[in-house]
Amino acid sequence: MNVGMDDKTVVVQGLGNVGYHAAKFFHEGGAKVIGLAEFEGAIYNPKGLDVEAVMAHRKQRKL
């Protein structure tokens, strides 16, 4: 495994303060966030997820 986040894929469980920031920093560091899970369900896309769009959707839906 190479050092750094480039070309890595990540799944984050939990989208509270820690999970959200972990997903954000993984993405900013070059990793591809392919899955996010929270108590109400999970989302997966092998091409990668837009963490900010997922969080905006959750906020809009009051999840």
C-alpha cells in the first residue's frame, strides 16, 4: 500500500461531527469516499460520493 490518500477508497460509518470531518478530510486528501453510513441508512457509489451534497440532502430532509 502506498503512503498517502491518493488512489485510496474509503467508507465512513457515522456522519456526526467526527464522521463528517473524517469523510471531508479523506476527500480533501485525495481519497475517494465510496460509502457513507448513518443510523437511518447507508449510501454507496463506487465512482465516489460528494460528501457535501450528501450532508446538504440530509439537512434538507431533516435526517
